[in-house]
Amino acid sequence: MRLNVVTTPEDIQPYLRDESSWTGAAESVSFPQSEDEIREALRVYSQKGAPITIQGARTGITGAAVPVGGHVINLSRFSRALGMRWDDADNRFLLTVQPGMLFSQVQKGLADKEFNTQGWSRESLSAYRRFCAEGRWSFAADITETSASIGGMVSTNASGAKSYLYGPMRAHVVGLRLLLADGRAVTLRRGEQFAQGGFFRLRLEDGTAVEGRLPSYRMPAVKNASGYYIKPDMDLLDLFIGSEGTLAVVTEITLALSPTPARSIGLLAFFGDMPGALKYVQALKRLQGTQKPAAIEYFDRACLDMIRGEQLEARSHKDLPLLPSAEAVYVEFHQPTQADADTRLRQVRLLLQENGGKPAETWLAATPQDLEKLIGFRHAVPESINHIIAERKRGTPMLTKLGTDMAVPDDKLAWVLNLYAESLGTLGLEGLKFGHIGDNHLHVNILPATAEDYRRGKALIQEWARQVIAAGGTVSAEHGIGKLKTAQLLDMYGREAVKEMRALKRCFDPLGLLNPGNMFVSEESG
């Protein structure tokens, strides 16, 4: 079998980096378009003992897709929808795709009903016709970076704003097909193969099995994307979701679709200070069941001042009214009927009044067009931060933004918000706080203006990580560990736990060839 391989430096160069600030090295890159080609690449390069990095769309920000030498298997051309079926047990449609398909392509295909169905089975075509006729189903996983690949989302257990209601990627994956480093295959469906206590035995397609012991650490009771997902008696499908390409290569993904809500409403409320915003957030978080919001997002005053400044000076964000200088909380609800949406709106306005907000000054989005404007505001914050850093890099090329991805238990939310604010103020660093406050998961972006700011900002984030770990939190809630946070993972779980993670990897990848450097460093570094 002839692989599509490039070896010239200029052709390899684009595949040596992702959206992190780090660049790696590789001797070759292949672009398989079939499972057989992936298996062949694994055979050829594992025989050479070469490191093998698995890439998707390279939108990650932790260096997970950055190669450390050897060969890159880039799955961007392995990107078709493979079929659809109706799941009688759970009354839902299931869509199977290849890992290189983009999140945006899945969403567009579902919305426009324009999948390429060439090669689909009769059963898939029948289910697809039913799906098109019903027209009320969608993929409820939510991420900010819509150009991410579905395989990458599986690799990191990706999540986003609306994961507050719908859960991270794990909640939407019901099946995976995988190739181990030696080419053996397994098709896993949720509910079929389980660990027993601290041990597992994964049955493969050829009749052989992989068995071993699960790591003994306990994951923190917060939104978490740090290290392998480990629980006693766990579904073994979950072991591979969030494993950052270190255990196997994903070749097929089966996604559960969800009914599209009939009505969606969003509200952006403004507060004079952070305690006022936090009181409103805690009231929103008490809404559960059918009342639970789809998203609860927070933006500090620095975020709003940044966007407001752009509105005033650059005349950008023209589709939005002029933002006030305030703290802001965005909440979104998905409801089955207009009557339910009206009820929820009255309820939230009452919550605002009871918790120091001003309903008359709150922005309401009750139409899809207005909702897009508020969602656009949410996305404008990181985009504006990136623009500021790009300008500063002209004078000091080594500068990058410094960002956190930490989450804490619910009773530590006020503490961590104060920790971030007080630390930035004490050190005189420019920083912005925003993100998924419903999950106690905030992104703090430090914007260094000088090399000294950058040094102090990096040291501050390491100190925050130590304090968050001590408070029962996680160093990564959604972006994963990759190659840039291995020291933080070691701090979080300890040396013995990382040793157990390495042992687990060796069960599936004895030579340590798949995505080396992700999650933990080499054995010698320990």
C-alpha cells in the first residue's frame, strides 16, 4: 500500500505546531484517507521505532498535536460522515463520523441536511430519510472553536459554555473504533465492556485482549480534563475519551444526537461589583431539572472595558449596544415551548431583582438573530485578547498570552475569584477573567506587556495551580494537559499516580510511540 507521505521541510512545517505557542519537529507527515492506510502508517513507523503523533485540526492550545520527532499521522483528510441509525433503546439518532470531520461540518450537515451519503448502508439511508423528515435533531456538544475536529474533541473530552447543561464530549459519544499502535482493532460501544474494580480486560477484534490495572488515583469532584478518566467498574469506552491520543488511534466516532430545543433565550445582566454578580450566579445554579440553564458565563469588568473601548475607538462590534463598565453574567435557556420560555424569562427577571440586578438594563435575546449577537460577544473576548497580544508581540516577539483552565469545587468559587483578582492587583499585571462560571471554571488571561510581566505571570499561574489543587480543584477543566502542563499534572496527582498512568499506557502502547510527551514526560524525567 502506498502512503501519501511528505518529507520536505517546507511541506512539513505547517504540521509542527498547534494553537499553543510551541513548535516541534518531525521527519515526515502522512495523510491517510482510510483505516487501512492508518494501519499501514502505524506498521511502517512502529517498526522503525519512530515516535508517532496523531493530529486532527491542530486547534488545541496545550501542544498535544505538536510532534516531538518521528512521524505525524494527520487525520484531516479522513473526514467523512459514515452513516446514521435510530437507537430504539434511547429514542435518538446516532451519527457515525471519521475523526477528521470538523465540528462545524457536523453542525452544518445536521442543520442543512446535506451529508454526503455515498457508500452509506441501506439502514443508514433509511434512518437519514427519517432524520430529514423530522428535522428537530442536533449535536448538543458545544465548543468555542468550531474548526476543531471531532477526533480532537474526543481526544480532549472537549466542552464549552453549553456543557453546563449538556455535558462534555463524553456525554455525547456512544461508540468508538480504535487501532492500537500494533494495528489491532477494537470497536467499543457504550455499555458493553467494563472494568472490574481496579482491573480491566479489553477484548479486541482478533480475539486477543489487553488487560491491566487501572491507576488508583481519584479524580477531583469538579469539571476535569486532567489525566486519564478513571473510576472503578468504569465503562472502558470512557478510558479513551480524553486520553489525548496516547492509548490508540480513533478511526470512527458514533455520536448521540439530541432533540433541538424549540425556543432558546439569552440574557446578559450587568452588576456593579463581583460579589453582586456571584450572588446572582449562585441563584441561577440552584435552578435544576427542566429549569436548569444551558449556560452560565461570567465576564469581569476588564473584559467589558476592553470591548467597550473597541466600540468607542475602532467602531467595532457595531451590532451590539454600547457596553457599560460593569461585571456581566450571561445565561441561556433552552425550552421545549414558547410558554416555557416565557415562564423562564419571568423567573430569571425575578431572580435578578432579588439578587441586586436591574432587569430593565438587562440585554435580552429572544430571537435566533439576537442570540447570535450575544454569543458573538462571548467569542469577541478571546478574539480581542489575541489581537492585543499580536500587537504587543511586534515590540517583544517572545510575548504570548498566559491563560488558565482551572476549576474548583462550588464552595471555593468566591475564594478563587478573590485569589485571581488580588494576585493580579498585587503584582500589577493586566488580566481578564471570563468563562464557564456555572461549572466554577474560569479562564484568566494575563496580558504581559514586557518580558518581565511574562516571567511574573508564568510564576503566578504556577502558584495559582498549587493553591487550586490544594482546594480540591483541577489544573485543566477542558483543554487537557498536552505537553505544556505535564508539571501541573504531576503536582495534581503525585509521582506515584503518574507512574501508574505510564503503566496503563504501556498496556496499549508498549513501545510508547503514540503521542509521546502528552500528559506525562519521559520515564527518565519521572
